[in-house]
Amino acid sequence: MISKKTEEQGENKMEKIISLCKRRGFVFPGSEIYGGLANSWDFGPLGVELKNNIKTEWWNRFVRRRADMVGIETALIMSPKVWEASGHLKEFSDPLVECKKCHSRFRADQDNGSLKAELVFLKEAEADGENPMKVSGKVVRYRLSGKCPVCDSPADADSFTSPASFNLMLKTFLGPAQEKANEVYFRPETAQGMFVNFKNVLNTTRRKLPFGIAQIGKAFRNEITPGNFIFRTREFEQMEIEYFIPEPKADHDWQKYFEHWKNEMKSWLRDLGVSESRLHFEDIPEGERAHYSKRTMDVEYDFPFGRKELYGLAYRGNFDLSAHAQGSGEDLQYTDPETGAKFIPHVIEPTWGVERTALVALLEAYSEEKTPSTDGEGEARTVLKFPFWLAPVKIAVLPLSKKEELSAFAKPLFETLIQHFACEYDETQSIGKRYRRQDEIGTPFCVTVDFDSLKDRAVTVRHRDTMEQERVPIENLVAHFSEKFAR
Ligand SMILES: [Zn+2]
């Protein structure tokens, strides 16, 4: 149970982060000069660096540095047949009910006051004649009770429609004619791009099982209730892997890969600086899993607005490739090079959200401190204690003042450093204020050029976290920082 006080502190922290993100150029409200577009966000100069650092690290770690992985980039808009075969057109939906008397509409899976809806999970076999529907691949039924919150009609079959699916696929048209035949959808996930290209990848790379196909890219969902800053938006970015494995003979044969990816996710979160105490690895119970999945795990995080899903990991059997083999008529089997046995590979699917990763990184890095200032008075500072690899700016070059002889020394130094590291040059305001500004965006090191620098050709390097300072000769500066940022 979250106490009232913790809740308020949480809201406060979100407000502070949203405000810092706007003030410093991480995240701006989308289309702001036109009054904004609800729940859309634009990533500013620091935000795009943060996102790029996340994506580059992920790609290097899971694609470039692994012999069993290849990357891919597939189209945002795919043939509608893909979504028919994958089940998205039928099942990727939220449940809507309508009062027949007053025509008010409600989402059955949300709190609607006097109208109660009990969610019943069904096994496929039980579903016959029970008016079932599918939500995210799960066979469910909503039992309505209570009364309409608007007109008080009883929630029975006479007054209410049975829950109908509101599809989350974002529809548009290709070509000039806005007719049914030209209807297409923006992808709601990157995963299908990997399944649809399985045969192409297999033929061109001659990979042997087990191997994975990875993709980073945008996905779109016409969410009924987006919100919580960049947590749930209709347009977002995913980092996904489809890891193909041989047909398992026993549970252990897929479990070992599932454990591998669970551990990879844990180690990724550790390197992102996420406290383990705020993470939960939740197994989804059998009745709530997609029928083809033997194990599905949500990685949840204690956000200030509650415990919510951060990442996902699922063993999906051979459902996806089988569905596309059936839908397309193509043979998507794999031939074991040793035994000659043919089978459809099974798949483990770990999924990361880029924006959720950025939000968690901001939440974990954010800290407010009281520090002793040089004149002995306590001073407050806000610091984003990002892991070094994640920081959008690595080094700030700060001449002590705007004096020309200092800039003449500092500018060439900045030009040298920026060839190696993401750097900023700042000569406005007092040095104390400039330190605070760099602390607030998470810059690990500040390099100060003072009048002594002109004589001893050395600079003062200030550390973000300890605020300790050391004198470093400029000839050694690139090597000094290369060592600091080495991973
Ligand atoms: Zn009504």
C-alpha cells in the first residue's frame, strides 16, 4: 500500500522531472506553439542524446557484440495480411460497452463507478457459446453488474451491449483513394517485422539455431487512455529481440534461454543504474497468459504513479512463425543441419521500451542535495546522477570568465575534446551557476580554464558526484577522460 505522503512525494518528483526536462531541453510538449497535441512529446537536444545513448548501448550489447544475433529494420507500415495472420486485427483491442438507453460508452476494464465489470479469463475450450472476446491474445469475458452511471439502467442484456473490442491499431490509407482496399495500419509492435523476414534472414546469413533477430523502431497504438508523461504515448519506440531456438524436447530446452534473457534484462537494468528494490519480475499466471505462451514475465517498476510494466519477456512457442506460415503459404521451417529434421523454430521474446527506459533513468538519476559551498554556506543542488555512458553531455568546458585570453585557450581545448566526447562550451554567468547547470543535466565532468592554465597548461577537472577537483595537464586530457569513460 502506498501511503498518502509517498504518493504526494511521487507526484512532486514527476512534476519536478517534467519541469527539468522542459527547462533543460530533454522533452518538450508536442506541437506546443499550436496549443499542443494531447500526450505527444518531442525530444529536445539533450533528450535525443539520451535516447540515442540508450539505443546505441542496447544495440552494441545485444547485437554487435554477440555472434548469435543479427539486426534488421523493417517498414512501419506492413501488409494488412501480416496483422490478420498475427491476430492483431481481431484481438489487439480494449473492451468497450455501451448503454442502450442513454448510449454512454465505457471501457469495461476500467473503474466506471456504479457499473461493475468482472473480468473472467477463459481457456479456449471453455469459451464456446459464452460470448468471449480476446484482449491482447487472451480469451476473456466481462460479466457486467450494477447500473449505468449516467441513466441508472440495470447492467443487464436488455440495457447494455455485450463488451465489444475497440481495436488499438492506428489506421491510415496508402494512395490517393480513401477506400477499404487501401486501408493500412501503423505497426503496433516491431516484432512482426522479424517474423515476416525470418526466411530472408536465414537464407542470407546462414545462421544456425539458436539465433536472434533484433530491431529498434517506432510503434503506434491508438490507446484509449495514454498518460503519465512519456510512460504511455500513442507513438513510442521499442527495442525488441526474437530469439529463435530449436523445437524443445523438454521444458529445460526453452527454460535455459528464458533464464538467459531474464538475466540479460537484469544486468541491463543494473548498468542503467536502476535500484533492485524498485524492480519486480512478475510471472503472469497461466490463465492470464496468451494461450500459446508457456511462460510470460512482466518486468515492473515502482513509478511515482504506481507499479507499472517496464519491460516484457515471453516464451511464445512457435505460434508466430506458424501463424505466418499458414497466412502466407510460405514454408517457414528450419532444417537441422545435422539431423535433417524440419521444424518451425520456437521463440523467446524480450521487449524493451525506449521512452520507458529514459523515464526510469531520469527517475533513478534525479537527486537533490545540500552541499557545502566554497564560502562555507549550505547550497542546494539538483543532480542527475546518470551512469557516465548514459549522460547526454560528458564534459563541459568552462573558462573562468569571458576574458579573451581565457577563451583563446579554452576554445581550442573544447574543439579537441568534442572530437572524442559529447561536450558543451559555456562562458556565461558565474562559475558556480554553470556547475549547477551541468549538474542538473548530469554532465559527469567540468573542465575549468583559469589564469593559471595559461602558465602551467593545466585545467581543473571537477567531478559531478563528489564535486572533488583535480588539476590535469591538457596534454593528458583526452587520455584522462578516455580512461574515465572506458567501459
Ligand atoms: Zn445509460
